[in-house]
Amino acid sequence: LAEHQCCCCNNSNNNKRLLLVDLAPTVLPGFRPDSIRHATRWLQRHGVELHLGRPLPELTDTAVTLANGERIVQDDKNQSLLIYKCVGAQPNAARYIQGGPLECALNDKGALRVNDHLQLIGNNSNNNDDTCFENIFAAGDCIHHAASDERKLGHTAEVNGHLVAANVRRLLAAKNKNNNTNNKTNTPQSPAPPLLGYPDDVVGHTVTPQIYNISLGKYNATLALNALCLHGVLAAIVKWLLEWTKVAAAQERPVGILFWQVADGVSNWLGRTLLPTPVDRGTVVVPTTTTGKAARKKSE
């Protein structure tokens, strides 16, 4: 939306209108107030008409009726009407597993339910107990991890992926070791190593750091790491750096791999110390004797 505004509506010689209509009372609902204010000012400065906290009485492919009664219709006089329906963020996992044996892992919103090891769990209709699909893992926006119930951000998806990769390696190592053991007589099989738990064994805390960087055109952005917020050109430069090093890491270039090893370690440390990640007020963290882990229970 922001980049579309920069490219198409910033020219003083055109009369294009860009309207953002949302039932939420602010842009970026759920994000930090500083980011909301910065994004709102940026959009208003670039001529975006904000219609927030209001329903849409009518929304079709060719017409929009605003809450104030104004109706915008694609007709002979207004042939350039373009409507983006950016509504909801429901996972489409059901599209691929509905009707199969994994359908029981879907929750009522279409997300895949996972346990603390990010293994798929499904409800057994015979006894209402959850069944764990030990060799099937899931990560990213398509999952629902009930214990954390965290916001879906790019960073949390990456943390999901780190844990899944580590647990898959552990299962494969145990399988290979036992395959070698089977070739020897009278040698008992070794138990599989314990799987890592999410998110404690990845970030060393009961919650993952809340990290995001939202582009506002090419030379502007809003960035946050928990309570720390940066806006403007500096945030845009950081976003370029993150994207460049992420591509380098995907290409297995040492500079990208090293950068993200350091960046992940530092962000996790900051989330535990100087910039603590907020914990849901409804959750009580009870330390246990195991380092880096904690039990969770809902406060009454």
C-alpha cells in the first residue's frame, strides 16, 4: 500500500485517490504505539485517506460504500477504480490436508495445532485425546502453538524453523545410530535424544523477542525490537542490511551466516535482559530446575 502510494499517487499532476478502510481503530493494530503513530503520519503526509474504525456497508469488485455514505463506483466516469481486499490472515493449510489423516490437526481457524516440539497434534475422535504425529513438524504462519499463542511475525517464523530443523536432526541422528546398532548382535538400541522445546530452547526465554521492520516506501520504515523503536531513513537502511545479509545467508556465504548467528544471539540476549520481551499478563512463569525452561500456567 505504502509503495503503491509512492509510485502512483505522489505525482501532483494526477488526481488519484488512495483510501485505506479498516474496521480496526488504527493502522498496524497490535503493533507498538510508536510504529502506529509513525505509519499514520507517513500515510497522511502522502495523501492517503484513512477511514478507520468504521465498517464497510458495501464492498464488491466494482463498488465501495463508506460509512459516511459516500459511494465510489467503477463506471464510465470512474474506470480506474482498483480495490484490494486485504481481509484476514487465515491459514490455508486445510486446502492441502482436508479429508486426509492429518485433518484432525486443524483448529477452528484452519491452523495446524502443534505441541512444544512443533510436532503436529490431532484430536482422536475415539477418546478425545491428542495424538502426536512424531515425524511431522510444522512452522510459520500456518501453525498454532497454544502455549505461546504469539503474533505471526517473520522473526517468529524463523525461530520456528530453527527449532524444527534441530529436532529433525536429532530424530535422524537417533535413527541412524539405531540402524548401525541393528547390524551388531546383542546391542540394545539407544533412546532418541530429547527434543527441544519451543521457544525456551531456541531463545532461552518463555517468549520470543518481538521484532519487525515495516517498509514505508524505499527510504522510510518503522523497526522495533521489543521496546526499542527506530523510524525513518535509519530503519530503512537497517531493513536493506537485513535483506542483503539474509540473501547472503541463503546462498551460504560466510558473511551472511556469521551476521545472522550474531544477530540472532544478540536479539535473544536483549530479549532476556536489557529489552525484556513482555509476557502475557494472563500467564504466570514458574521457573523449574531445568536451565532455560519454565512451566506455564494460566493465572486465575
